[in-house]
Amino acid sequence: MKIGIAASTYLEIQPTINLLANQPRTLPLHEFHICVTGIGSMLTSYQLTKFIQKHRPDYMIQAGVAGSFAEKFERGQVVLVAEELLGDLGVQEDDTYKDIFDLGLMETSAESFRNKRLQNPHLAEWKWLNLPAARGLTVNQISTDSKFIERLMVKYGCEVESMEGAAFHFVCLQEQIPFLQIRGISNLVGERNKKHWMLKEAIQHVNQQLSLIIKELP
């Protein structure tokens, strides 16, 4: 099986890159390719599409860090992202945020969307990981305003935030490639004091899960 592993930065998956480079003979007979997309939806969509055109993987895995909207997930914990929503494609009017679906610019089930959501239909395959499922929200800015963060939570019921998840889900759904997105929780959304972050632990734990996936693939 040909498998693509995507991340926004090398930092987030460097331990896995090292694993694949240093222990190829101990791994199952699968072909792995790394795709480092850059940060944000625009770069992710472009680089991922180029990667798929070149390698045409049988499966795609996206791994990285994310922020948590609530204390439901502990910092350092790894979650499986079950579905993604768009969190900053729309308009802010007074105290109300309207997305492109609210504005009538796109149907809620257009393209690969289902009621505004980009859902992963392959979750059952990964029950053996015993990871909690989370609803992801993708933004192209760092969320810092507490009132806006609260509105997003109420509007979407979102649990984790990244800058690339929705782009990854969308491209894989459009290209009909099975996929998995896992994220290590590094911080609470809105927390800018990095003394309170657990970036190192989040990266360590998400790469431990990647290592397990790589070694246990059938």
C-alpha cells in the first residue's frame, strides 16, 4: 500500500521522518511518502493536490498539533478528527458571524460537505487506536478574542482548532482517497502564553501514534 503522511511543518512529524529513514527494514511492506504542506489552508490545498498527482497514494494521514476549545481534551493528548468545519470564511456583522453557507453563497451539502461538515467516513477502520474523536474547526488566523472564540464554540460545537484540517479533508474527499487526521493537543485556543503550552509533549505523543499506525498497518 502506498501511504502519504502530511503535516504543515517538519517539526510536527520529524520523529516519524527519522523512523522511516532509520528503520526501513523493521517496517511492514508499505511505501511511505512525506508531504510537508506549509501552514494554512491555501498552501495545504495546493501542495497536497500536487503530492496526490505525483504519488497517487492509497491512503493519506495528516498529523500535527492543534488547540483545544475546552478542557475536554488534556494538553498533550492525541485526538482523531472526525469532521471539519470552516471557521473564518464568511463575514463578521456586529456580534454575529455568518459563514458562506449562512450567506447563501454555497449549499450546505455542496461538493464534499454534509451540513457544512467535511466528515471522515473511514473512522471505523481506526477504532483499534482507542483515540477520542473530535470535531475540528479550521481557521487561517490565530484565535485570541475570547468573545469570538465563544461564538465559534456555540455556533459549531467545535472542539479542536487547526489551520489545515478542513483543506486536508476536502482534498481527500474530492480525490476519493481514504484518510485519517490525528492531532496532539498543545494548548487551549486563545492562550498565547506559551509557558502554558505543551507543544513538545503534543508532538511526541502524536508521533508515537504515527509510529504505532506505521508498524501495525495490515
